[in-house]
Amino acid sequence: MKAFTALAALALASSLAFAQSAATFDPAAKVFRIDGGHVSYVFGVNPRGELQQLYWGGRLGATDSFPEAKPMPDWASFDSSYTNTPQEYVGWGAGLFSEPALKVTFADGNRDLVLHYVSHSKTDDGFDVVMKDIRREVYVTLHYRIEPVSGILARSATIENREKQPITLEQVAAAAWALPPAHYTLNYLTGRWAGEWTLTQEPLHPGERVIESRRGTTGHQANPWFAIQEGAPDENHGEVWFGALAWSGSWRITVEQDQLDEVRVTGGFNPFDFGYVLHPGEKLETPIFYGGYSAHGMGGASRLLHHFEVDHILPHRAGPNVPPKPRPVIYNSWEATEMNVNEAGQMALAEKAAALGVDRFVMDDGWFGQRKTDHAGLGDWYVNPEKFPHGLKPLIDKVHSLGMDFGLWVEPEMVNPDSDLYRKHPDWVLNFPGRPRSEMRTQLVLNLARPDVKEYVLGFLDKLLTENDIAFLKWDYNRNWSEPGWDQLPPNEQKKVYVAFIQNLYSILDELHRRHPKVELESCSGGGGRVDLGILKYADEVWPSDNTDPFDRLTQQDGFTYAYTPQVMMAWVTDSPHWMNLRATSLEYRMLSSMQGSLGIGANITKWTPEDMATAKRLIADYHQVQPTIVQGDLYRLISPRNGSEFSATQTVNKDRSQSVVFLFIHSTQEGRLFPRLKLQGLDPKTEYTLTPIEGKAAEQTPATASGAWWMHHGLDMDASFRGDFKAAAFRLDKK
Ligand code: GLA
């Protein structure tokens, strides 16, 4: 678990009144209280010895105290006090009907588990609380760490078997969160390949809503993030409780409104097909389930999460307390050349990319093994001698001579049956012996849980990075699991693969980071199939979607930013008409759509006209100037592009409120309607700001300079020429 160092806290604390954390235990009432940022989290030991949730929300007064936790009463003979009482980490036993945090089968067939408080230890920013089954030697340590600026709480659990026999863990959550009865809106993100990041907002009803992946990986179809808002959805106002699970394997978050209308959110390993055998003396650590609270609507919640991710999740390659820099502007070859890469072609693209002001040139799929189509080559990580007769060095040298650094695509966890690796090691893939091996994209999944596979993957990556001057890897993962067998282990232990695979993935990434600390990573999985707070501890950026249609991207990016910071949101400008929707858009529109995140170019720029080159070059230069504000500032979603909205707009403001950037988009003007007056947010009302167009024109009467109060209360009017289909404009505001 990542500790929030006192030094980091101090540095960040300076600008915020509430930037302090405290962890206190009241021994008389047996109540734990954790404060950080604007948040308090409270739980206690009730008279039965259970850990009972008491409060999660806005920060309470320093002298406020809680009496001893009082269990909820029975509800007739059908719902016992045990099931009604919201517990921090409840075992399945004693008549529990809601989601358990932990469900166990003992060697003698007993499946009853009731966890009671044993002891605790305090740290500067939280507690470790030990619980134990009432009879058996099963221990659970709950970890709580609060981050002092955001008030985001990191929770996880360690399960330990001190019995003399193995036990099988069938359901293991990282944490459970509880909220009292109220009318709530549940927010979550769903999608599919090329259609990720759909924000669903629905009233919470009695029963359970399951958000999950059973795929062995995070998945495009749902993302391990939730937000619950009291009342109707509101971007700017109201209380929001949110959470995100740091795990890149099969996961599950359940949101229950129980029989007494209490809300419980439980998340961790997906219990589907789960069964982890814990031998005597062994422990299992769960992933971390982060949780936070904002009193400022969905916008406030996502701003807290964005800053937390940049400050505490993403790799800090320049030192523990140095936040990551904005991403280099990249060029990526995929949409231009697909797998038809070769030295001359990539060099031609690199020359054009450098002329645009791009910082990093990335060669995508196709450079290795016998890779001509997606039918062959995965697993054989030698440079293809026909395409690159002199290895990668001439291309890398050329890219460096053009003033860019070099990045490369890899897909380390996969193999094509048509590969030397598979011919040599057919037993290395996930499979059940004697059963068919389902191919997807003509590839199979290497079983990374196997020590030999882990060694192979680490070995080839280390060699690649040692022998070549590579600054960046785009790490892809282009299918989900099938037939997840691991026949090296006894049959009853094979399901361990769900945990061991991901642990080994993280351990490879850790080791690569140790050996090649400067090499940066992108997490890609056919677009946004592996985006979560687990992988983001190793990945500097992610590929949100293979769909680069600039209009589709507006809603995808809108959804993405509810959970993840624009710092990691790579966005390429590609060719028009776009392959996905066959829609034609202007280069300006495409550029501005991508400039809301971390900008990249992915078009076939050898075909661009001199005018295209000039437009892109100008906008990349503008982008470079304001990029820190866009990707690390406070994001305000002024007008949502969702639900076919005619207009949309976003705004970002930097930390000291000296700069702001605004993006405006028109879907299709109807009946001559002008873009609505846009009231900005987050500025300092007393500071004078100068408005400078990046693209487009404000209305003639717009002042060149006005106070923050003016821009926020009066707002920005657009020129009447800002009409039509797929139009975009952008402005910067700078402190005078
Ligand atoms: C995936 C990625 C693409 C590209 C291809 C290469 O689909 O998402 O960006 O790298 O693989 O095969």
C-alpha cells in the first residue's frame, strides 16, 4: 500500500485550510475516526464486537464525538440484527443475507464466519484493525489510510489463515462502504470495444446493481468506478460519494439498497469462478478500494479524484514528491500504416511528425516476428529482418536526430498459435487440457501466473529495453480470457490464476521500472479495456478507445473524466472521413477534440496538405503552451455532450487560477440558434483575465480583459459565425 508521506502532505497542504489528516480512537466508546481534507470517516466496535460503520461524509467538528456503536435491531424474525447492521467487513455467517466481504469454506466443511474486533494499531494517516473469527484462527486486518488533501481513503484487507488446515476463500472484498437511507443517483461507466466510457446515471432502487468484469482483466464493458449522489444528478452541487478499485483482473462492485434502505457498496475480487486456497500460515492481500466524498457535485468529485491520481497514483519517475509532467505530444503510426511498418515508411512519418512539433514518435504493431497480419507473430519478440534489416537502431537514431524520443508497441501477455513461441511452448497458454482453446483475434492468452511465462515476458522486455534506446512502451492486451485453466496446480487450487496472473503482471511492471526507471508506459487493451487505479500505478497514460472519431470522443472523454484525469487520457487526431462513422470533420475540429486530453497525432501525415501541416503545427504550439492547465488543472464540464446535446463545452483552471482554457463544440446548429452564453467557473473573481482565441472568435462586444467575476457571472458570448455542423472553438484566459 502506498503511504502518503508526511513531506508530500506538507507540500500539498500549504494552500488548503483542511489539508490535514488525523486518526483518533476513543477507547471509552470504541470509536475510530479518520479525518482528511473535507472528509470524516467513522466506525466503531459495537457491543457484539462487530466493526460497525457510523459515518462517511463532510468533515465534522474537531470536538464532535460518537457514542458506542449501536447495532440495528432485528426486523421481525426474517432480518436479524447481524444482517441489518452495516459492517466494515462482514463475514458470511450468522444469517447474513446482504453481500459478504468474506466467504470461506473450512477443511471440515464449516462455512460459517463471524469476524469480531481484536486489536488495532494507529498510523499518522489511518489504522490497521485486526479482526478474527469468533472460533477459528482466521484473521483479517483492515487497512485504512487517508490522503490529507483530498480526504480520499485507501482501504484494503489482509486475510490470514492460522488454522492447521487450508481454507478456501470464495469471496474476498477489499472493502465495503455504507450510506444511510436517502434518495440517491448511482453513476457508473459502461461500454464495449470502440464505445467505452458511457456514463449511466440512474436512481438507486432496492436490490442490488452489479458492476463487474469476469474477463480476467478490467474490461471495456464496465469500469471499476462508481459515484453515488444524493438526489438528482448534478454537476456542480450536492453530496457525492465515489470509489475506484485498484485491480486489473476480474473485479466486482455491488451497490445494494437493502431491506431497510441502507446502501452498501462492496468491491474486490470478482467472486465468480473464484476460489483461493490459503494454506496454513499464508496471507492474501486484497487490492485497494479508494473512496472519497465531495460536497460539490459530480464535478467536485472528479476534480478530487483527478488531483489524487496525479499526486498519489501515477508513477512519479522524477522522484517521490515530484508529480508527473504533462505527457509528450506523440505521433503513433497505427492508423497510418497498420502492420505495414518498415524502416523507410516510419522514417518518412517521423520527418513529418517532427515538422509538426511532435515530441515522441511511436511505432505501433507489426515490427516483430513474422507479423504481417494479426494471424501470426505475437510472442516472437525479435525485430523482423525484412522490415528492419539493420534492427531498430537506424529508425531510433533518425527519430532522435529529429528531436523526438522513441516509443514502441508490445503485447507481452499474448501469443498467436502461428508463432515460434507457441510451437515451442503450447502449454504456456491459459487452457483446460483436452478442451478447445478459444481464439480471439487469432490469439491466446499466455498464463502469466506461471513462473516460466513470467520469466520469459520479463526477460524479452528487459532485453528489448536494454538493447534499444526506447523511452516508451505502448503495452497492449487485445483479448479477454477463456478456458482459464492452470494445470500446473492441483485441481482445487487452479482458480488462483485470477489473482496470481495480475500479481505477476504488477511484479513484472515493478521490476521493469526498477531496471529501466525512465521508460514510460501506456496501458492499452484494444482501446480502454485496461484502465483502473491498479494499472495506473505503473502506466503514465492510457489509450481510452480505438475509436478516434472526434465527435464520438467528446462523449467518451466526458465519461472518462468522471473517473480518470485528462493527464492520462491520450487523444489522437486521425484522418477524415473517419473509419468508424464515415463522418468528415475539419482538422480544427479534430485537433480541438483531442486537445482536451493528452494530445497525439495518429493520421497518415504523409498525405497531409501544407495547409493541414500548418494548422496542426500552430495548434500543437498553442497546446504546448497551455497543456499543464488542460491536463492537470481543475476540470469543469460546462455543457455536457451527452444525449445528443447540440452544444458542449469544457473548461480547465490551473492551480493558482492564473490561467484557464475553454473548449466549445457545436454538434449541429438548428434553427440558427447561437451558442449559449457560457458562464465560466473556478476563476478568481477579483483577478483580471485577458481572453485570447486559440481557435474561433468571441462576439465583437466581448471585452479583451475582464475580471473573473465578469467571466463567471456575465459569461462569454460567441460570434454569430460560430454555427454549422461539427464546429469547434477554444480560448485561453490569462491573468493580466
Ligand atoms: C489495439 C490497439 C490499437 C493498435 C492495435 C495494434 O487494437 O488498441 O491502438 O495498437 O491493437 O494491433
